[in-house]
Amino acid sequence: MTGRLLLLASLMALIAVLVEWRLLGREITSPATETARPGYYMKGIGLEDFGADGNLRLGLQAATADEDPVNGVVTLREVVVDYHVLAGQSWHLTSTEAHVPRGAHAVDFSGDVRMSGRVGDQPGLGELSTEHLMFDTASEHAETHDPVALAFGRHVMHATGMQADLKAGRLQLESEVHGLFNP
């Protein structure tokens, strides 16, 4: 009887070792590769930001918006921004795409960027065009290091790089400035 018990205990121990070895030795199989999905995807975006005085400060429209879940960057497509700085000063900006990093105040616009506006009671509308433009909503500053064209009526100036303080109504072309002003 003791022999049978010893044989049964040995057999149970062997089964336990085999089961444990089988479970621990097994590789964890990952499920089939999943396609990356955006953090969110929206169509027909309309956002408005109001200043401390209660007046509309910034209005944004975009055809679509989607978030990259890895880095949190939101990509907007077919973007239109109306920016109201001070009384009498407003800017209208359009671009093919815009990128907004998570928690950032800066927006990077790209693809056929056009910014037009009227400063105070100045006659005529000015229009700036470039391929890339960074706009910081906190400092109300826009800049690019790319080629730009600045047009006022019939007058056009070309440059490489631009800095603009939209609140102060000051725009500075950086380098390689070329223009022709016909009377």
C-alpha cells in the first residue's frame, strides 16, 4: 500500500511538473497586428474663443480633425481661422492643414497658407501667402522661415522669412526682400 501511494504521489508530481513546464514554457502570442486608430476623428469642426471682454477673439473651422494617439498631435484639414485682435483689426487665415501639439498654444499651418487682414483704418487689404506658418495664440505672434509673398493692392513684395506681432499690427520681412511698387 505504501508503494502504491508513493507511486501515485510521484505520478502526480510528474504531471504537475509537466503542466507547469508546458504553461511557463509557452510563448505569449500577440493578437494579429491591429491597425492604428486615431485618438478621435471629427468632421465639420467649429471652435470659438472669447477674450476677457466677452468679444469673439478667434474662430476656427476645419473640415476634419484627428488625433494621433501616440504623440497627441491633432491634425486639422481645410482650415479657416478668423482672428480678431483689436477693434478694427482682424485677420483671416486659410491653409490646407494645421497641426496642434497636445497642450500647446502654437499652431503649425501648412499647405497654401494665406493670411489677409486690415490693420485699423488703413486703406486696402493686405495678403500674405507662404507654405508654412506658425501662429502662437498666447503671444499673438506669427512667423515663418519659408518664402513669403506680401501683397497690398497692386504692390507685391517677396522675402524669405517673416515675423508678425498681430496685436501690435507689426509685420517684419526677414531676408532676401524684393519688391516693385509701380505708381
